[in-house]
Amino acid sequence: MRVVIAPDSFKGSISAADAAEAIARGWASSRPGDELILLPQADGGEGTLDALEAANPGGVRRSAGLVTGPDGRPVPGEWLELPDGTAAVELAQMSGLPLMGRLDPLGATSRGLGEVIAAALDALARRSGSAAQSSDTVAPHPGADARRLVVALGGSASTDAGLPALEAIGARVPPPGGVILLTDVDAPLLGPRGAAAVFGPQKGADPDDIARLEARLDEAARLLGFDPETPGAGAAGGVGYGLAAWASRAGSGARIEAGSRYVAEHTGLPAAVASAEVVLTGEGRFDEQSLTGKVVGNALGLCREAGAVPGVIAGLVAHDPGCWSAALADLAGSADAALAEPARWLEAAGREAARALGA
């Protein structure tokens, strides 16, 4: 039997790659003869660089040095250079909510993201220039003409429309291949479905804070002049809006895409699911939102199209996925016990999945 194992990260607990390996160990302990294909996934948030790096063996992590963290403290910045010259940046890595010493919805900043983007653009420009000046001795970077910038937007701490990030980017322009913005939301910038109203509370904003943040976003919209109703403009506290406006102003344009679908395509998940009998996916908490733009919802959709048997493994299962599922909290006896040893209970879930779905 061919089994695809394609979980998201269990945020704050275990990475997608480690989760996939643990599930695979459990399945193999019950059915050692099966072919297991591990394809860790992401939805534009934490773990996106890991998933893209695993799917592109020639990719190289590059350091941007210390950059401004979301609460102003320095944090290490990094980006991923893919074999075709694409620069991939993950906002959660340097501007994510877990990096905050304490919640500060009005003071958190996206500046560090802009500093990493600036470092990536400068590095690619230097390499391209060196190749052009020394064409007899230096081979151009593979795919240099097609290089682009991919920004994974999930997990932000700020609600600042990306203005600090744009300040750090300065006069730099997007690469020739344009900008792709990965997100798991289609929220506009403003209004009751916008960045402040919907996502402000999880960043610590009370009703007064939300009103102030909404006013800031409205001011940013007037300043940048881009359409605030663009689906996904509200991603990452409006960083999606700011970067889309930057790319549009430069004439290259930006595409706002569902992160789960982008990562799935670039890791070969659709083709793998099409040739599999069973597909196991998972995340920290499965609920109704899991079916809208998340890794698990995308994987379940691919299973329906291909006729593969799906299974869902999650820390908590708060909504019926319509297929076999296992909750680590139930296997471990409590959520705290599952969080303390996630690999152990993911392995146990893999064994349960083999028994239930391996027939």
C-alpha cells in the first residue's frame, strides 16, 4: 500500500517534518511493507520555508543577520534561496507572534520582515550583477531571469499594514519575476472582516485598541492608494496589503495565493495523492476553520478528487472531518500530556491509523 503522510506543523509543539516522521514510524511498526511518502506541508505560516526547502534539495538558507523583532528586540533573520533564484521569506520567522516578550498590539512591528526582504533582494542583485560583469568566468545563477520573491504571511504579531517593512525595503524594487504572497485568509484590509477586527484580538487588542488599529490601517490605505478590498489584503495585520501596494507601484504586481495550495503544488502533493491509497494529514487543532484554506482542508479536497482514503491526526479534534481521525489529547489522556511528548503520541496515532485504514 502507498501511504502519503502530509501534516502541517503542530504549532508550538512539533514541526511538520518531525510530525510526519513520527506518524510514519507508527504506521511502519504495524505495516512495515507499505510504501510511505513523507511530504510535510505548510499554509503560508510557520514551517513554510521548511516545506519548500525539503522539496527543493538545491535550496540554500541564507542569513540576513540580526533584524528587528516584532517587539523591537533583535532576532536572527533568514531567507531561502531556491534553485531557480526565487527568494522565499517567512514572516513568522522574524516577525511572528510567539517572538513577542508580551502582547503589544499597538507597538508590534513588521520592520524585521522588510529587513530580511531587503537583504534577500540585495544578495540576488549582487549575484546577478557579478554574473553579468564576469560572464566569461562566472556562470549566471540558474533561472536568474525568472527569480521572484515569495513571502509567507502567516503568524504575524503586528497590525501595521506593513508600513515599517516598506520603510526597511526602501527604494528597492521587486525582482523581475514579481511577488507572490502566501496566506490562509482572504480578509480585506478594513471593516468587520478586516485585519484589526478579526485578528487584532488574538494579538492582544481590546475594543479600544481595535478602533485605533482600524484608523491606522485606514490612514495607510489613503497613503498607499491600493485597493483595500483586495482579498488577502488583511493578511498579517495588513502586511499583505503593504507588499501588494509596493509591487503594484513598481509595476511588477503581486499575486496573493492560498499558502496551502502553493506549498502543496511545490512539494508534489497533488501527484502523490493521486497515486496513493491512503493519505494522512494533520495539525494542532482541527476545527471548522481547518477546512478553509488550511493544510488539512486542502489535503482532504485532494483526496476527494483522487479517491484516496483520508485520515486526520490532530492534537484536538473539535469538528467532524468526515473521515477517520485521531486526537492526540485522547490518546495521551490530556492535552498537556500530548503537548509534553508530541512525537510519542503522533507515533501512537500512526499505529492506530495503520490498524484502521490499512485493510
